[in-house]
Amino acid sequence: MAQDKKALTEANSINKKGVSETIKTIGFIGTGLIGSALARLFVRAGFNVILNNSRGPKSLNPLIEELGLSAKAGSNLDKTISESDIIIAPLPLEHYKILPADKLAGKIVIDTMNYYPTDDFHIKELDEAKYTSSELVQLHLKDSKIVKAFHNVGFHHLFSDARQSEQERTTIPIAGDDEYAKQIVATLITEIGYNTIDTGSLKESWRTEPGTPIYYYPYAPEIPKGISDEEAREIYLKQKVHPISTSEAQKLVNQTTRKFPIGGRMDLLPDAHISAFIEFTKKRF
Ligand SMILES: NC(=O)c1ccc[n+]([C@@H]2O[C@H](COP(=O)([O-])OP(=O)(O)OC[C@H]3O[C@@H](n4cnc5c(N)ncnc54)[C@H](OP(=O)(O)O)[C@@H]3O)[C@@H](O)[C@H]2O)c1
């Protein structure tokens, strides 16, 4: 209780000072579709970013060039972690164990990962609902403060739905076990153009996982049936999406029931998403 109070006091003082005065550099472990979208949003909001992927710094040159002086490629993970005020881990869940628990001790780590099981990839504890995917990440990074965020918006709309004006902003859910970390992350998210709702602990984060009412669809335009692939693509990429208010987002989370089998299925996403995913993956930085 006393610790919660202390955490809240610290968070309030950081909020008062302004997160952008306290948090200047965001380290990315994973810079694919979601990582690139977030790097663009954070640079646009005035933060520095340090980017890492599995192929090494050279492969990130085009993105670094696009982002300008606020972005650099990390030479190694340890250095990125020590130079960053907060870490985002937009990795395939299969690879979460590459996150170095000792080096990340004490850090806030934003977890964007989702469980999409395949014939070759299953995690028994997730299939059996023993843990949520973010609890698994927290168990691995036992001394870090995990905040689940950005996981429920498709990569294209994560960038295009962000709005500066408060009235036009849509709402994304966050979850975590550390109140202080959640407040910091919520403030950061506001700076890049979203409202947030706190959906509770990592245990409760199944309420926003793949297949739930607040997952993906509220952030993407509806694509009518019977139109050509070209028309669908145009709508998918260009049509503005109606923002979700905080109360609408809360309603979507509240009406969630747990469904089995657990995990997302790529084949259930709209074709326009799949083809954009394939197209962007092909010309990946
Ligand atoms: N795509 C979406 O619309 C979306 C939306 C919300 C949440 N998510 C979730 O966010 C996570 C990332 O998704 P994504 O679509 O951005 O995936 P992605 O495009 O495949 O990017 C994954 C990134 O992780 C990097 N990576 C993989 N292994 C690594 C390692 N050992 N060390 C350092 N970096 C490593 C990859 O490096 P390389 O670039 O060198 O391959 C790549 O940069 C997933 O868990 C996904 O479920 C995705």
C-alpha cells in the first residue's frame, strides 16, 4: 500500500514536470512493422529513438535517414538499454526470451506482442489460459515493469489514427501491474496522439488480446463486401476511422468474455490487411 502511494506520488511529480522532460530517449528492441510505426510517431512527437532489429544496424539505414537526427541504430542491445529511458519490445512473441532480463531490470518495457499460434508455435501455458502473453513476458523480465500497449491496433492504422487534437483522438487500452509505469506510459501515449484507458493488471490483459471486441477492428475502416481488391486496399489505407472515446473503449473491454482456443489467427484478418502486411514486409527496411 505504502509502495503504491509512493509510486503514485512519483508518477504525479513526473506528470507535473512533463514526461518529455524526464523521458527523452526510447529504445526499440524490434523495428519491424509496429516498431517503425511507433518510431515515426515518437520522433514526430520530439523524442529520440534508438532502433534495433535482428539483421543489424546497416539494414536500418533507410529508416534512420527518413527519421533524421533524432534516430540512430543501436550498436548492441546492452548499450541501447543503458542509453534509453524506456524500452519498447515490438518482437514476435516467439522471440521474447531474447530480451535480457538482467539488463532490463528496473526499466519500463512496453510489450506490443500478441500470441498467434501456428502449427509450429504453441505455448502450453497460454493455450491453457494459465497466463496471458504479457504475464509470460513479465515472468521472464521479472525485475522490469511491463506495460502492455499498442498490441491491438494494426501497424498501418497505429500511425494513421494518431491525432494531435484531443477531441479527435481515439483510445487505446493499456495494462500492467505497476501503477507508476502505467501512468508514465499513458502520458507518453498522449504525447503521440492517443487517449488511453487502464484496463488493469497483466492477468486481466486477455480482455484486449486478439479476438476481443477492442482488438484491431475498432481502429480500421470497415471494408464492404463485393468490391475489388484495389478498392478494398484504397479504403484500408486511406479512409479515416471514427475515433473511439474512452467510455466506448471501456464498454468494449467490459463486454469481453474469454474465448477458446486462445490466440489470434492471421487468416481471420481482412484480406486488405494481409496484402498490406505482405507488401510492407517485402519492402521492409
Ligand atoms: N503487424 C501488426 O499490425 C501488429 C499490430 C499490433 C501488434 N503486433 C505485435 O507486435 C509484435 C511485432 O509485430 P510486427 O508486425 O512489427 O513484426 P515484424 O514486422 O516481424 O517485426 C519484428 C521485429 O523484431 C525483430 N527481431 C526478431 N528477432 C529479433 C532478435 N533476435 N533481436 C532483435 N530483433 C529481433 C525483427 O528484426 P528484422 O527486422 O531484422 O527481421 C523485426 O524488426 C508481434 O508480437 C505482433 O503480434 C503487430
